[in-house]
Amino acid sequence: MDNTEQKTTEEVIVPETMAAEEALAEEVVPAVATVAVPVGKKDDFRNRAPRDHKKNARRPVKKDARPRSEFDHKTVSIRRVTRVTSGGRRFSFSVTLVAGNHKGMVGVGQGKAGDTPLAIDKALRDAKKNMIQIATTKDMSIPHEVTAKYSSCRVLIMPAPGRGILAGSSVRTVLELAGISQVNAKILSGSKNRANIAKVAVKALESLSRTKSNR
């Protein structure tokens, strides 16, 4: 009797358990189906047509339409200047640069400001104001030798056919930006001030143009 009772109880319990599992499966399936929807969307996003990508593409950045200046410039020296006041020390920057168009025009400018980029802009404007036109030959050389003196700097520039530019320090910078070649330059003083050397080079080339215009 005991064995039959256990069998009957097991036969009653098993269908209830199976029915509960089937009901639980029916509840779980819709939940899984709802979770599977975003996966399908993700796959659709990866396999979208190119036109959908164009909508989300970044817009191209417009470049500055300002025309490029014909004058090229190169910094010769940058100095930090300190001014002592009753409130303390105040720092500023002094910039000297050379500007030219590689076609016989060159100039030296100097600018002072509390920020280096602003000082460079001021120096460039000053160089354009002090621009000179150099009298050159057909092969962009100088017709004769010339010498000049500025402060304690003295320089000698003379023609050197077929030898390029034989110069050093900031004299070479002035000659390159002016577009002059086949010249030889010598610094006849012991000064190492690059700003003054550039100024004396421009002064020498300016006297050369005056000499040719007087002839």
C-alpha cells in the first residue's frame, strides 16, 4: 500500500511541475523576444546603406579663404624684457624679424608686447612699413660691393658670380628673403647682436639702391 501511495502522489505532482514549467517557458519567451529586438537593430545599423552614414557624417570644416601674403618673414631674435616698477616686475617680449618677397624687397621690423604672437604681428607690420626695393642685376645679384655701419656692427657685401650665398648670421636671412643670390657677405665687427646685424645688412642694400638710382 505504501508503494502505491507514493506512485500516485508522484503521478499527481509530476504533471503539476510540467505544467508550471510550460507556463514559465511561455512567460520567458516573450521577454527574450523583446530583448532580442535591439540586437536586430544593432545589426541593421551595421548593415545600413551608405546614404544613412552621410546623414550622420561630420560637416567638412571650411578653410580660411583669406589670400596668402606675398611677404615671407623669419624671426631673428626674441628677448624677454623686464621693467621694474613700484608694484613689482612686469615682463614683455621684444621681437625682431625680417620680411621679404624674394623679389628684391626686404625690411626689418621690431615689435614689443606682453604676448609673443602679438609682438610678432607688430614686428611684421613694422617690417612692411620699412620695406625697401633693392637694385639687383638680371640674375638677382648686386652690381658692386657695398659696406655699411649700424651701431657697432659693420658688414661688407660683394658680388660672387656662380657661388650662391656666402654669408652667415642674420645677413644670410636678409639676403634669402630679398631673393638675392651669388653674393658674398662678411661681418667686419665683433658684435653678435643679430638684430643689429640684420639692420646693417638692410642699410647696406639700401645704400646700394641709392647708388644705382643716382647714376
